[in-house]
Amino acid sequence: MNIFRRELKAARKSLILWCIAIVVMVASGMGKYAGMSMSGTGQSMNDLVADMPKSLQIIMGIGTFDLSKASGYYGVLFLYLLMMATIHAAMLGANIISKEERDKTAEFLLVKPVSRSFVLTAKLLAAVVNVAVVGLVMWISSVTMVNYYSNGEYVNGDIALMMAGMFILQLLFLLVGAMIAAVSRNPKRAVSWSAAVLLVAFMLSLGIDLSGNLDVLAYVTPFKYFEAKKVMYGGGLSMVSVWLSVVIIAVCSTMTYVGYNKRDLNM
């Protein structure tokens, strides 16, 4: 039994739906920008944003972007695309382990003549392929749509950097979800717990921006690591954030393998 192919096949339908949703999100988002630019309301939108309360600007993710430019509008849209990608990754990471207990197939899978570590590695590799496909679809659709409306503005470099940061966060939340499922006594609820962790991290990032004086907590929530405004206007990816992400991924990977190898099959 090829566990890797089995996992890819099991997630195929879900992957297609997520990819379609991402393409629709990018196309509709940039389509709104096209309508706004054609009506000449780009600069007026900037003026409107400037008059908004800071808290509303932060919640909507529009405070630092020039909405009269395709790159600025995409910077706002990227926040929502990032949420979609990380939610998909966290749910996938939790589900690749928890579904075996939910569907009562764990005993069948783990009595095969392969080690538990081999099984888990195959599952994680299949999950990584899935998040990579989501990221690739988002990258291609973003470059295509933003270039179409950019009027000659160079955006490919910024989009590539944002996609690189997003892929790192996808891997991070994938491993967080898998770790929660592996170490939890109730893996059937791992998907909801993983979503809760992601939501708390996102709300914390908003709280840091709203307070204005909690920058020291920026390294606590991954959503502060590769923000579009920092990537686009701050010179690229922060190496501190990259290495911190690598450390978190390594820790979560280790705990996932330890927890999975110690799992009790009496479910």
C-alpha cells in the first residue's frame, strides 16, 4: 500500500475546491480594484481610509497601503489569502492524523509492515505537496491578475517574497495541526483546536497593531513574521522571522513524531 499516494488521493477533492476558492478570491479581489481604478476612485479611497479610525484600518488591513496602485490593493487582499492558506494547512495537518481514528482505520494502517515513523513521514509529505499546490495556485493567479491590472508597475518580486513567507507559515501551521492531533488524547477534536490556535494567533497580531506598544510580542504570533507591508516596504523577508519559523517547525515536527509513535491504538 502506497501511503503517500493514498493520502494524495484522499485529499484530492478538497484540494481542488480550495484551489478554485483561491482563484475566485484573487480574481474577484483584483476585479474590484479594476472597477475602482476605472471609476477614478483610487485616490479618494486613500483619503477615505485616512479618515477612518486606526482600529478599523488595522482590522481591515488597509492602513499602510496605497489603494490607487495594484500592488497596494493586493497587499490588502494578501491578508485574506494568507488566512485561507494557513487555515487549509492547519486543518490538513490535524486531519491527516485524526481521520484515522475518526474513520476507525488506524489499526489497519499501523499494523502494516512499516514503522509508525514511515507512516507519518508519508502522510506529512503528502500534506506538504497539498500546501505547495495551494501556494503555487495562489502565486500563479496572483501574478497573472495583478500584472493584468498593474499598468506597468513591477509586482512580481514583491509577490514572490510574500508567497515565500506564506509557504513558510503554511508549513508552520501544518505542523502545528499535526502536533496537536498527535499529542492530543482526543484527536477527533484536533481540527477545531488547530483552528482555535490559528485564530488566537491572528487576533493577537491584531491586538499588537491596535495597542501600538506591544511590539515585543510580535515574535509570539506567526502572523507578524511576514506581513505584506513589511515585505513590500521593508526590504523583503526578515531572517529573524525565517529562523524563528524554522525552529517552531522543527519543534512541532519532533513533538508530532514523538506523540504519534506513542499513540495508543485502543480507540
